[in-house]
Amino acid sequence: MCGNTWINLGVHILTEEYAFPEAYVEDVEGQRYLCLENDVFTVISSAINFDRCVRRFGLIPYEQVLNYIDLVDAKTKSSIAVLRENMREKIYQGYIIEKDTHVCIQEITGNTIFVLAKEGISIKKDASIAYVVTNKLEVRNIKSMCEGLITLIVDLPWEEPRKTILVVPSVYRSITARKST
């Protein structure tokens, strides 16, 4: 890979570097934490004293975020922060979805799933968000049932058939968090 372009047999295919988001859940233990102190969010290590934190979100494995969403009633069971690290500016940017927020959940099922959308992108209802290749090698276009900002895309490759779940909250709060020094 050269920069952000793949070179293959003289054909240039542009790719975008993808930074995997991190999921933090309020009042959950984790390896790192998102701490709110004096209206400033900071990502800190577990060695820091938490007494100053008005709110504390623990880092969890990304796929486990679905444990904090009621998939039947389509609402969050806990407050969830989804952050993506911005290496150049040494900050995290993302969203907080508060507890009991209604969400639009769209499950995509199939043998091979290609998601066209990504976290942080606004989508319109009926927009193409993915396609699925079937066992018969047919390609099926998947359209969005939701409208709004995609905050979570959780891939479950161990499910048979494979599942990917998109979550679009009815309300969210954009945040920027600094890295602790």
C-alpha cells in the first residue's frame, strides 16, 4: 500500500483509511475510560483517580455494545459513547447516545455482506447502504429503513448466516474528547 492508494497490475484503486470506532458504556468497567469533568471529555487510563469524573464511560469490546441496546424495544439500556481517534489532532471525536434513547435498528443478513455506509455518515431512508451476495451468487441491494446518523455498525461474522446491524439513534450528542497526558 502506498499512501492511501492500492496499486494492482497497473490499476489504481482508491481506498480510504478506516479508523475503527471504540464503544464506551456509562458506569461499566473498562481498560480505558471516557471521563466528563468540568464540561470537558477526556479519554483516560484506569490508573487515574475517578473522583473528579461527573460521568464515566468504560471501554468495551465493540461487538458487545449490542448488549446495551434493547433490540426488541429499539432503545438503549445504558448511555453509550462511540468515539473514533483522530491521530493527527490527538483527540477523539464521536457521539453519545443517552440511556432510553429510541434507535432505528436494521439487521442485514446474508452469506457475504458488503456495507457501503460507515459510522458518522448521515443516511436517508431508502438509500443504498449495503449489498449481499447470495449462495446463488445473486447480488441484492439493501436499502436503509432509517433516516439519520449511523452511529454503530456491528458486524457479527460468527453468526450463520452472517449478520451486520446498523444503529441510527433518534437523538445523539456530538462530542470531542482530548487524550489524557
